[in-house]
Amino acid sequence: MAGITYSVAEFNTIITMLGCLCATVQLFTGIYGAIYKKKIAIIKTNDILFRSHRAFGGFATTLYFLGLFAGLTGFIGAIIFNIPPFEGTDPSFIFHVWPSFAVMAVIIWKTYISYFKKPSVYKKGKWLGIATFIAWSFTWISSAFSYYLRTLPLNLAQTPLPHEPPTYLLPIQLMWLQILIPFIVAMIISYFILNSANKLEKKKQEKR
């Protein structure tokens, strides 16, 4: 569309934000079963919880690998062709890119267990879910900081900027709110899911 600036960096940041949102909803559905109800199997037996947990987990995984593909191609391009320039000592690079390899290991491991070692999911569910949420939260927060910092010039003479100012995300003055948005939206979505799941559990108990 005319007048709208397209930024690959901003698009990748939005993908990460949506992935974090989905991972947070999945965490809340897991907490409901494993901690609140103290019965992790309820995630399988409660149809609303089961569908929500699987759906948002699947969305998070898809969005992660979509972002991972973009990140790895950029990283390899930077190392081999220096396009984009390889900036291994840049603060935003150190804060976001290097720790991302640890995050990648956690999420790939969780994905492998979820799809190929299904019985292990419910045995390791509590700490595996929390580890995945921490990995996603770090990825989102570090990616947001990295993106926003690179919309600022390192010095007055620097042109062009590493990244264009945001078009779809909030301006840098509201970066703190932008970081909170996926968690806030996830809490709202989770409220409706868990409320429906709780009603379903009550109906089951009444029938017994």
C-alpha cells in the first residue's frame, strides 16, 4: 500500500511477539491443570483445555520456526557474505543473538518431546512448560530491545539507520508498553479459555 513502509526487521519482531503471546496462553492452560487443579492429565480430559493447549502451542512452534528461518539465514548471510553486516560485538547483537542459540535448544527439545515422545510431556510438563515460557519471554524481550535500539543512531552522523522506525509497533517512547502487550493479551485470552474450561469441569462433576 502507498505510504506504508515495509520493514523486514519489524515484521520479524511482530512474529516474535505473536509467538510469545501464544506461548503465554499455553503456559496458563498448563498452570491451570498442573498447579491449580494439581492434575496435569486434565489437559487431556478437558476438551477446551486440550484444544487450546495444543492450538496455541502449535501456533507458537510455527511462529518460532518461521522466525528461526529468518534469523538463521540472516546470521549465515552475515558470516559468509557480510550481508547484513556481521556485528558480533554490537550490544543488541550480544543481548539478543548469542543467547538465542540456548533458546533454540530449549524450544527444539520441547518440540521433539511434544511430537515424538508424547508420554514424556506429562511427566516433564511442569518444568518443561516453564522453561519454554522463559525461553519465549527472553526471545521476545531481547528481540524488542534489539529492534528498538537499532532504530536509534549510534551517532549524529550515522545514516541510514540500522532499522527504520516502527510502522505497526508502538513508537520507542512506548517500548515498555509494547513489551507488555503480548502478556496482557495472553492473560485476557486465557481468562476466557480457563473460565470455559472450569465450567466444563463443573458440568462433569454434576453428572457424576
